[in-house]
Amino acid sequence: METTRILQVDAFTDEPLTGNPAGVVPDADGLSSEQMQAIAAEMAVSETAFLRSSETADRRIRYFTPTQEVDLCGHATIGSFAHLSDEGLEPGMTTLETNVGTLDIEVEEDGTVWMTQDEPTVREVEVGYDRVADALGVDAAALKGASDDIPLAVSSTGLPFLIVPITYLSDVGNAEPDMAAIEALTDAVDATGVYLFTFDALEPESTLHGRMFAPGAGVPEDPVTGTASGAVSAYLDRFGAFDDDMPEELLLEQGHYVDRPGQVRVRLDDAVRVGGRGVTVLEGSIVVPEDDDEEILEA
């Protein structure tokens, strides 16, 4: 019976059992896409990362939700490199081949991991506030009031998200999302998920508080989302949310309403960089499922 090493790393936190749990398979060379998908389904966390060798970068990575492969995942990247740092990876810069291209990763002396994301794209969308409010289970007036200066738009730094500002923290916390309606909404605007946020944050040092829903990708609600944090930061920059006085670093809080609180650091200089810590909470081996097609993916 063939097995492979697997870990669970809680990302965007340094406290076990908080933040966003990611599966990490440190040596996935030789696993087919079907085997990786089956392992991700068994892990049943929002994403599992599979580290592989690369001919064009220091490493290759692929990400799978319990139901499908996705091109990019922030928290699973942070978790993977937090694990590698624990295993002796030297601080400094390294390169990572992903489905959206090769990205720069920096590991600092204290174990903080910085992930350079893809070039931002932001596009406004014509979608009614009532439809968005019904899908999220929030008050349409609270959406309209928050969107006077920063409109509904799809933003991407590797994965596209419908960015939805709302007035108060209570609006975010009291949301009652209709997952079928959210999936239809994201399909209509060609987005992976919906990121609902407010500047009315819990902690005084936080820039905003967010929640992210991506049922179409097999993730009803993600606790703390690196790719969406990059996307919303690019969105805020694009629409001048800080009156041309963008902070050097944004601090985004998420996960409190699913009892997995975490924080994402974002810097926007010459690129969008998302940073955080990670802590390994589970380590063992998993049986590699049989692969009827015996398809071995190229690294």
C-alpha cells in the first residue's frame, strides 16, 4: 500500500487551530491529477497544496479544493512555505511555478512568508444590488450606502472575486448566504467567489473585515483568504478608497464568524504582495489512491 506524507498547516496565524487550514503534500511528484483530487477531497479543507519539482522555477505547486483544481491559493502557499521554513528552508527569495505563472516568494527570518501575486485586473460589473443582497442575505440599502464611492467590481490578482463593500461589521456578521444564489451570481460575473467586506473592523489596527464565499469552487465559506485579500487591496487602490493616501501595509481580518480568526498583511508597491505566518498542526501519511488511468502529470 503506497502512502505519501501530508500535513495540515494553519495559515495566516501563529496560533494553532485558528486561521485557515491547508493541506500540504511536500513531495507530490508522481501523483496524477486524479490522485491529488482524491487526496484533497479526503482532507476536506478548502485547499490542499501539492509541491512538485519544476523545470522553470525552484518549485512547482498545484492546488485542489475538495471538488476541483484552482489556479492559485494564497493560504495554501503561505502554509506550504511556513512548513518549508520549519524544515530548514533558508530565509530569502525563491520562485514558485503556478498555473498563473511563476511567482516570487520571500521567507523572512521570523518565518513570515510573502507571496507576490499576479498583475491586478479590476472591472466594474453591472449586477443589481438586490440580486447581490439576496444572494448574501444582507440588506440591499447597506450595500448601496457603502458603494457610493467604491462600486461593485470583479478584482483579480490571480483569482477573480466579486468585491462587495457593505456599511457595518454587523452587516457582515449577520449575512445569511444562499450558496446556490452565490454560485449563480459568480457564474454570471465570471468570478471564483464573493468577498464581502466592511471598514468597520474588530481590531483598531485592522484595515477591514471580510468574509469570502465560493461555493462554485467547493468552498462555501473560506476562513482567511490570501487571493481575495490581494484582490480587494488592488480594488481599493484602483478606486482610491484612501484618497490617494494608500497605507504602506494593509491588515485584513477574516474568519471570526466561522471561529477561525486570522490576519492577512498586504503590501502594494511595484506588485501586490500578501504575507502571513503559518503553524503545522497535523502531520502523518495518507494512502495514495489507485489511479485507473495511470496518468502522471508533468511537473
